[in-house]
Amino acid sequence: MTANSVRAVAMGTAMERVDGREKVTGRATYAMENDAELDRPPLHGWMVTSRTAKGRVLRVDASDALDHPGVVTVLDHTTAPRLASTEDRELAVLQDDRIGFRGQIVALVLAETPESAREGARLVRVHEQAEPFSATLEGAETYRPDSSSVGSETDTEQGEVDAALAAAPVRIDHTYTTPHEHNNPLEPHAATALWRDGTLTMWDSTQGVHRVAATLAPMLGIEPERLRVRAPYVGGGFGSKGPPHGPEVAVALAAMWAEGRPVKLAVTRQQMFPLTGYRTQTVSDLRIGAEPDGRIIALEHAVTVQTSAIKEFVEHAAVPARMMYAGEHRRTSHRVASLDVPVPSWMRAPGEMPGMHALEVAMDELAVAVGVDPVELRVRNEPEVDPGSGNPFSNRRLVDCLYRGAELFGWADRPVAPRATLDGDWWVGTGVASATYPANFFPGNAARVTALERGRYAVAIGAVDIGTGARTALLQIAADALGVGVAEVDLAIGDTDLPFATVAGGSSGTGSWGTAITQAAQQFRADHGEAPDPGVQTTSTAQSYPDTEHLAMHSYGAVFTEARVHRWTGEVRVPRMLGVYSVGRVINPTTARSQFLGGLVMGLSAALFEESVRDPRFGHFVTQDLATYHVASHADIGDLRVEWLDDVDERATPMGSRGIGEIGIVGTSAAVVNAAYHATGVRVRNLPATSDAFL
Ligand code: MOS
């Protein structure tokens, strides 16, 4: 027990979601469902987007649109309210005539009904002047991005990598690619905005209300306290709802134009593809030099990705190779091409997901090359300290995850050779991969505790539950921190009127917010004792942070899959998946399990289906709905099983927990293609692993 230790009574129990009933009965109000709070009927916005990838808007002809019944106005770059700052070209919506990618917002129709707005948008004629553009990563010139875009060093180098690789008895040297992938939460991006008395209120489908306010207020030229953002319920978020995107600025500008009247703007599924971020394609050049027994001598992971010319974002896929396995000589790098394409952004485990895909397939290739079992190969390459930083690991239990997973999965029964098992017309194989995700902790979170009547407490923090169950987990944390039952706590979240909270991203939410709640509760008890007078309150900002300067803090996992590949059609089925994780204390087994399962499903989906296809002639994604952008459906999922190790990591957070939202997608796609290799002997190095790869 450390000084920070808290009791765990509610924590660790499989409490049902406190908002489950509201959600399944349709009473939970999402960003477009706040009519009861609006005193005037809203205007409805519909975005008109550019058809050229680069160029100028010459003229927006709205005459036909304005003649259409119900259309109130058409805002364009000559008529929209001005922003105070236009530095961020993704967010500087309708401010000038420049077009930076196909699908950019070039006009916004406001109408009395969504139908009128949509028809009005169809009637707007945008005259555009096209300029030469570049939308293809292959062959594009690349540059070395700044470390601020990578989130850590852009490149690293230790030892004599080239010499060690050249001298290594065993070498793996391949290129692995992952495609563009798009976030597709059930609820697309949407917002309602109301500008009244110099204050803007937004109901936004976002992962971070305070982040939206902090980003947009200075752009709109208003004080942050004049921008209230609310997100009581959010229908899913995988990163695209982390930072605000163009549509949020568009609806804010429309609300300012409509002064006093609310404006609703729903981003269509199709419009999300260019406008709300995506995971870019990645190219991983991976070289491993090893001893004949599989021990790694040298490792190089060189990543090439693309960004948008109007705003830089780098998928930091070479980062996990810095800490994952032992080896004296190591080089990692990121290079990026600037293209005239939509702006990339976060998607579940940005960096770790594609990076670990490449590394974990390469490890499988190494296992085959040296004839060592893939589980054993990983165990042999356990580093004693973090090879990148030299810091000790705080709680590295990868080996426990691998061995426990192997036991549960029945790994020992596996034939060594690939293409060894044919069951009817199906080749059958099994595969494994490691998973990891950093224990991110975002500073600055604050919470407020107020004593109510009859021994009850109100706890408030501007966090957002994007569907993860965070509202329930935070309630459990608050109850334990106050030493009362969960029924004694009223929890308020999802509003910038509540104390500052960081974004629901980087698997940091529950840990970072929960730390603030725990410390506010401790401060409250210090201030007001065990029997406080109703009405007294304490607001405090989290003060203690995990010591990531001296400790390498990560979560770990091992994913095992069975793949069946049809011998004549190449169809791949995955009847069994198992993930075993080490993530510190699990606050709520029910909601945590759901996060892991969702991550595994999304990893399977990435392995076999997901791919956004860009048409190089026009620079846009032609796959822009769920009919063409395939995600795993129920029929694709077989027996999914998740377990976690009994862990408490009080060096990470006072609750002993680390994050769990993203690790489930890490390594999973590699486990699937490794199993497909074991089934067929066909090595797939480019995702998705579609049928044609096996024929
Ligand atoms: Mo996640 S990509 O940090 O929302």
C-alpha cells in the first residue's frame, strides 16, 4: 500500500451501466436530440463540399438554393462570420477561397427543415478553379516531421544498426502496409449551437467538451467562459471526436449568423470521410537481425506515412518498436509526405495499432525463420529495462499474458508447420501477437465534491462518457474515494460548466479523471471531515501524477486467434479470438470487458475488411459509407474471450488502474494474419488480408 492507496469496494464490481436504461429506451439525449431545451425551432444546416482537391472557390451561386422553399440562407467564404484566428486551416471554415482537399466545406445551407437544407445544398452551384494536386503517397517526396507531431522523438538510434544487421545470422527484412481507415462510430458527428447574449452553447458529439471550448473560443474571438459545450451522451468515439473538426466550426459560425436561433448540423456518414479525420495508410520497413535462437540483435522500424498539406498529423507507428523487445542496436524513424488530401487525425490506438501490426507480423516471420515457437520467441526477447529510455518498467507482465493466453487457448496442441491442417475445404491455423499501450495520464483535471442532505454527495467533472461506461466507472471511483456507496453519489459529467477535464482519448480518461476525483474527495475529507454540513464543497485539481520520467509505464496483452481459410475461395473466417491483458486494476469488469471485446472486433475488422480507397485522380475516398467501407458484422465474429491478470498498479493512478480503451485493437490484426499464415503458408504483409491474397 502506498500513501495514495484507496479502498476498493465499489471498484472491481461488475456494476451495470447507470445510463443503460436511458440508452436502450431511447431517452438518452444525443447532440441532435435536445429540442426540449430549445425555446425556438432550430435551423438545420447542410454542408456543401468542394469537388476539386486543390484550388480556389471562384463563386458560390446560391440563387436556385435560395428559391427553394424553406432555405433561409447560404453561407460561403464571402458571407460567413469572420473568425479571429485562421491559422488552423482545417478549422478555418468558410474564411477564404482556398481549397485544400476534395470534400472541404465551401458553403453551408441553413433551412427550416433538414430536408430543405439538403435539397438546398444540392442546388448550390460552386464554381471552382482547379490547380494541380498530389494525393498519392507512393513516390511522393517525404520529409522528417517535427517531434511535436510524433508525440515523442521523430527518430531514434542506438548502437550500430547497419553493421549489426549485416552481421546477424538471421535476418528479416520486409515491408508491411496498412491502409487508410476511418472512424465509424454509430452516431456520426453532430452538433447543435445557439448564440445568444454573447454566449455560444454547443451540444456536441465530442470526446472532450473542454477541448472543444478551449480550441474554438479563441478562434471565434470569445472568452472561453462564453463558450459552453455539453455532451451528456455520445454515441461512440474512436478518436475522431477527440479534437474538434470543421463541422463544429461551421455550426458555430451558423449560430452566430442566426443570433438567438439554434442551428443543428449533422455530418452525414459520407461527409465524415473527408471531414472528421482518419488513420492514414502506413508503410513499415522492418528489419530484424537475430541469433539462430531468435534473440534479437538489431531492429529497425522505418515508417512512412502521409499527412494533409493544410495541417500536419503523423501516425507514430514506429514508437512501440522502441520499447517492445530486447536488442542492442535499434533505429526507428518517421517520414511523412504532404498531400492535398483530407486532414488525418486520431483513430483508436494511433501509432500503436499499425506499428504493432507490422512488428508483430515481423516477429511471426522471425519465429518461422528460426524455428522457435512464436510465444517462446517473444519471451526470449523480453527486455530487462525499457530499451528506448533505459528506465525500469513499472509493471511489465507481457510474459504472464502470453503464457496465460497460451494455456487458455490450447496453444500447445498447435502443429509446428504451416498448412498442416485441412478441415473439409478449410485450412486451419492459429496465431499470436503481443499488445501494448502506454499508460497515458493527462494533467490538469479537476473535480468538485459537494455535500448534500442525508449523507449524500455530488461529484462533478467535465469528463465525457463516449459509450465506454466511464460514467459508471467514475461513480464507482467517487464512491470509494468518499467511503460511501454508489447510491450515495450523484455524478455530473459532460459539460464545460463543470471542472476542467481532458479528452476521452489515449486511454487516459478514467485514470486521469478518476485521479482528480479521488484527490478531490481526499481534500474534501481533509477540509470538511466525515460528517460535513450540506452545501460545503471542495474543488481541486489533481496534483499527483505517475512518474513516467523514471518509469516505463505501459499495459500489455497477448492475442490468440484461430483462422480458417477456404482452400478454393480464399475466404477467411476467425472462429476464435482470445485476449489476455495486464492493465492494472479493472474498475468495472462489465464495461472493461466490453472495451476489450470492442477492440478485438475492431482489430479483426482491420485485419480482414477495413480499407478506405482514395481515387488518385480526384483525391477523395470513394469508399464513404458502410456499404463500401466494410466493418466486421456479427456474422464475422465467433467465440470471443477476454481475460485480465489480477493487477493493481498504484504507481499509475491512485485507483491502481491503467487505461483499457485502445489496447484491444493493438496486435489483433497481426494475430489474425499470423493465424492465416499458419493455416495456409501464405504470408500477408498488406492489410486488409482479403481473399485474393490466399489464391
Ligand atoms: Mo482514442 S484514438 O485516443 O480516442
